[in-house]
Amino acid sequence: MMRALTFAAGVAVGFVVGTRTGRQGYEKMRDQSLELWHNPAVQEKVSSATHVVKEKAPEVQHKVEELAKKATHHGSAAHSDAGTAAAQNGAVPVPPASPDGRHTLDQG
């Protein structure tokens, strides 16, 4: 998704910079986007979405806090047993990264 947005932004910039009528095209796109943004139906959806997010935020925050506590509690024990568990499951453990961030198996 991020790549698509970056690509679209690049296309828009290229359009504005690379064409003689780029400024007119840019202004037309800007006006259309502002018209869409100020559309009552769009604003109703924005308001509704904002209300839902504000309503659900405390619940989501509580769940994230619980998961973070579980991850830190289980993460410390799981990390020390990771190599043993991987060997028991028949998996090949990944070697630790060197200080420069590369794994010992990285080439180059």
C-alpha cells in the first residue's frame, strides 16, 4: 500500500513538473479533492469514523497493554529457549546478527 501511495505521489509530481499544463492539471486535481473532502456525505463518514475510533480507543489500548505484558513476560523465557525449541521442531535456527546487523550467513 505504501509503495502504491509513493508511486502515485511520484506520478503526480512528475505530471506537475513535466508538462506545460501541469499547473492547470494540478489545480484541477486539487479543486476536485477539496470538493470531495467538503462533500457532506464524505464529512458524515469522517465524523462517523472519528466517533467510532474515539469510542473504541480505550478498549484497544487495554488490549494492547495486555498483549505487551504477555509478550514481555513470555518473550524473555521464550527467547532463551528459542534454539532448543527450534531444534526439537526440526527447524534450523537463525544465527544471531553481528553488531553491524548482518547475520553470519549474509554474503557481501
